[in-house]
Amino acid sequence: MRRFKGSTSVGAFVVSALALAAPAGARAQDAAGLDQGDTAADAGAMPAEIVVTAQKRSERLQDVPLSLQVIEPAQLDAAGVRQFADLGKVSPSLVIRPAEHPQNAQITLRGIGTFAFSIGVEPSVAIQIDDAPLAFQARAFTDLPDVERVEVLRGPQSTLYGKNASAGLINFVTKDPTSTFTGTINAIGTTDEEYGVNFSIAGPISDTLGYRVSGSYSYFDGNIRNLVRACPQK
């Protein structure tokens, strides 16, 4: 071990001596090259711009004068967000209180929302998919198999999105078709007889035309058994 340390010291001394003997011009050239390399590395490490459509036009996220949160697929996967009711895991100001039936769930942003005790109640938090509003919030409680990003707009948005956006807006942007064939499928099963599956398929039709198809299915046996009926399973 001592011999190894000694040889390392000698090597370091020789390298130091060679560095001191190098011309000043070479040192300046190396320094300039190092600065250029650092600049290129920093430029390559810059994150890509996030483009949103919160104001019905494509804009950079930093240019939008709104309280806006963008949730990307990587965040959804990391948090285990599989359906709309799970979005509260990645959006602190969004609270979704589920109920026995989806139409009875409550959506609030910053503590403001409408308790939807009926499917016909107009919510205070609007929900839209690719700029198409959903008339009833119950339709939003489905799987999210093919989402490019989720835009959560906090605060009143009625100027652009109508009276149902008095507390905020949740905008789902789906993925575009791809130039090559791609497909994904996810499945879930539990011990209490709950099953679910979703899929997504995309690909080209021609040089200028493509397609993307997605779907989902879920089944849950329920938490309550009917003891009156003469049925051994219910």
C-alpha cells in the first residue's frame, strides 16, 4: 500500500511539472475550448419548452398570465395516476371527493367547487378534452390511457370557457398520431373482484394522415351484498 501511494505522488509530480512547462498560449487555447464545451453542455442540458393551449392558442408556459399547472405523462406514471379521480395526487390544489356513483363526486379547486348530487348539476370546475367541453363531470371519471398532458387552470376562467368554469378548468390534451406503429396496453386486477384494462394504438395511414385509437373497460362487483335475494354470491 505504501508503494502504491509513493508511485501516485511521483506521477502527480511529473504531471504538475509538465503542466508548468506548457506554453501560456496552449493554456489559453485549452481554457477557451473548455469554456465552449461547458457552454454547449449547458445548452444541451436546458429543458425543452412546454407549450400549452390554456388560452385557446399555443403558447409557452412561461408566457401564460394564468395560474396554470401542466402535468405530463411521466408525472402521471410516477404517481400511479390511472384515472381521473387520481389527479389529486399530482395537483395539490385539486381535490376530488369520490362517491358511490361518479356523478355524485365533487371537484374543487382551491377549495371552491359544486357538490354534484345529481348528474344534471352544472359544476364550478369545467372539464374539457381537446378543447371540447364535457356537459357532465361524471363523464370525466374514466381511465387516462392516451393523455399527452393535463392542464389545470386555477381560479375563474369564465371569460374564455363559460359559466361552468367559475372555479377553474381541467383540460386534457390527448396524444397525436405517430409516424410509426405504436401501441400500449395496461391491465389491473384486485382481490375484491375489480378489473380494468385500457389500450392505445397509433400509426400512419399515409404520409400526411395518421390515426390513434384508445379505449378502456372497468368492472367492480361493489362493496354491498344483497342478503335478501336467495343468491349465494350476492
